[in-house]
Amino acid sequence: MTRVFNSKIVFRTLGALLLIESVFMAMATAVSWWYDDVDLGSFITSTLITFLAGCIGLSIGSNAPKHVGEREGYVIVAFVWIVFSVFGLLPYYLSGMIPNLTDAWFETMSGFTTTGATILNDIESLSHGALFWRSMTQWLGGMGIIVLSIAILPMFGLGGMQLYAAEVTGLSYEKLSPRIADTAKHLWITYILLTGIEVVLLNIEGMPIFDSVCHSLCTIATGGFSTKNLSIIEYSAIIQWTIAIFMMLSGLNFALLIFSFRGRPEKLFREEETRWYLSALAICTAVLSLCLFVHYGLIDGQWHVNTFSEGLSHAERALRKGFFMVTSAMTSTGYAASDYMTWPSLLWVMVFFMMFTGASSGSTSGGIKWVRILLFAKAGITEFKRRIHPNAVVPVKLNGKPVQHNTIGNLMAFMMLYLVIVIITVLIFCGCGVDFDESIGTAVSAIGNVGVSIGQFGPSGSYANFPVVAKWWMTVVMLIGRLEIFTVLLLFTPALWKK
């Protein structure tokens, strides 16, 4: 016998979340008013529509049973991104800044999923309110709408572990407090603190306050939306270093980062995933920087660095560009301090493969995540040992503890589905007329929530001319990637709907 689906709690939760969205949209409206933007009326209308829709959702879900089961949890988590994007596109669409519904949907979903892919060719032509709203969509999507809601929804008589477990995807998550709402609050306090620190530093280093706020919102969210057409390329070296460092920090497990702030840094560095992530970042930075040093020093095949000061200048530039690009790709941020498509093909192919990795589980980054890569490698090595010693018991271990077989099975299923979705996406893009290499790059970029791709969709390009069907499918893949596959695909699994 199947338990009756609690649809009222879904409407009530989504309604409460829309009220939260209307609050943040009101902040964008205030920015639009402050800068006397021409689209102020569109923001006011969008905020009122979103607020009214939230009230209707709460009304439909009034007197709903408070229990949030697994089915309701997965439905809420999957649909909240869709609902937020439907209302989040209103400021773009109503103002005429993005008059095409497909493009407005694409830009908004790219924001909330922290993908950072854009259909805009002239970002700097947008109003201050629109630029702020683009950044805010990424900031909300970074830590997760549901994690935010867990900290606030108790005011509406809602909340629950099911929502948190469905949103904080990965192989594991860590509670900072016995109460899940307190855990969410700790995560968001840290999130806000890091954002505020970056805003202050960027402003001190010469970035205007508005740009500092927008770039900080997107950096901590590992989103990649910029207020400039050239992303971070035109900013000073110190600003590029600062953004790169905060991208790296945002790629760490936030729960473990909080333990470090509480005076227990050993908990962070005791994690094998953290060591792998930082080691991989260091090695890739060293290799890419060395290649860039040679690339910058050669002109027509001749070495032209003749003085020690020139050598230091080239070394700093190569290290900065290499560290920035590796961090941006590995954390799925998608910011660019240079157009890597102008580099030798070997170098941008290296960047492409880094897009697969992601950073740490429990971070705001997309991608596969290093804990999965680590376990995948260990599982392969363990299998070789079992072949050599068939009677031996050789468990796969993580942080010195045996990993359960169902976790390995979950990992293998994830890796297989990840590859299958990439293949299907490549076929769809190719069928829409996109070149094969650009189809591969964009498929990996979409499911990893990276944003930038290769070819015409690289750092200096946009998705304005991407085929319409491909745009809609790409938004689906963005959502699947943001919720790490299972949360979305579980909705189509009959077993979820059985008792």
C-alpha cells in the first residue's frame, strides 16, 4: 500500500521559498532604485508577482500535515530550482533586457545552478539592478536554496532532514549541530562572512564597490557571472590573486571549514579528499604555469626573456594565470583571467579535463568531486589486489575506515550515469548542428556547472547563437548537474513512489 503523497506540504514549502525569493528580489529592486535604473518598474512588478505567488502557495498548503517524507523532499528540492527560475526570469523578460523567453530561462537557470553560462553578448549594457540580480541568483544557488530554507522555514512550521539530505548531495554530509536548522545557519553564516571579507578586500584593492559585491557573490558561489564582458581579464593582478584564493576556499568542504574557524584545522586536513583536492590543484597549477611561462617567453620560436626582472614578471604572470585558471576550472567557477582559447591546444585541453573534477564534497562547486575520484581510483587498485589475492579480504578505505559496499555501488552508478548523460547531451548538441568538439566541451561544462566551454563558447564567447532546442536541453543538464543526478532521476524511479 502506497502512502498518499502530501501535495499540500509541497505547495506550502514552495510558497514559503517564493516569499524568500521575493525578499532577495526586493533587494535587487532597491539597487535598481538607488541607481535610478530604467527597469525599476519591471523589478517592482516581478517582486510583487513572486510575493503573491508565495502567498498563494502558502494558502493552498494551509493546514497541511507537517511531515516531509522522502518523496516530498525530493520533489521540493527538484522543483524549487524550476519554480525559482520561472519567477527569477521575470525582471529580464518584463524589462525587455532579454525579450526572448528561452534566453531569459537559460540565463536564470544558469544563475541558480551556478553554471555561469550566458546568452548575453554585452553584459555591461545591463542595468545595475539586473547585474545585481544575476549575481544574487548565483549566490542563492551556491550554498543551496534548500539549505537557506532550512534556516528560515521553521518560522513557517516547516523544515526537515529530508530536505537537507536531498539538497546536500554527495557521498556524505557532516552536521555541525544536533539540530539541522542550526547546521544550516552555521553554513550560511560562514557563507556570508566569506562573501563580506572578499567584498572588503576587492574594494580596498581598487575594484568599485558595486563590482566588488557582485563578483564576491559569484566567487563564493563558484558561479562565474561577471559585471564585465571580459570577465576578470581587465582587473589588476592583486584582484585576480584575491578572487583565485577565494575560489580555492569555496572549493573546500564548508562544514570542515567551519571546524577550522573554530580552532580545529586538523579536522579539515585530516580528510583525504581535502589533501587530494589541494594536491591536485598545486600539481596542475605547477604544470600549467610552467607551460605558460614558456609560452609567454617565446616569440616566433625565439626566447626573448633577457633580464632577471623580465623573468620574474613572466614567472608571476604565468603563475597567476595558471593558478587562476586551474582554480576556476576545478571549482567550476568559470571565471577567466585570460582567454585560454588563445593558448596552445595542449593547455586548453588540460583546462577542459579539469572541468570534470570539481572540488570537495560539501562545497559550492559542481563536477564529479574529488572524494568520488579518490574512491574510484582506490576501488580500481583494490580490484587488482583482489585479482592477485582472490582469498584476501581487501576493503576500500577512506580516511582509514572501510567504505561500505553500497557506497561503492552508489559511486559506480553515479560515474556511469554521469558519462551516459554527457554522451546523450553530445548527441543532442551535434544533432542541433553544434560542432563535435564544442558539443563535448559544452556537455561537460553544463553537467559540471562550469559555464565556459571551448571554441566559440569559451571565455570570450556566449551562448546567444546556441540552437533553441540545445538551450532547453542544456538547462535540464544544468539542473541535473547541480543536484548531482540522483535527486532529479529518483523522481522517475517507481521504487520511490512505493511504500
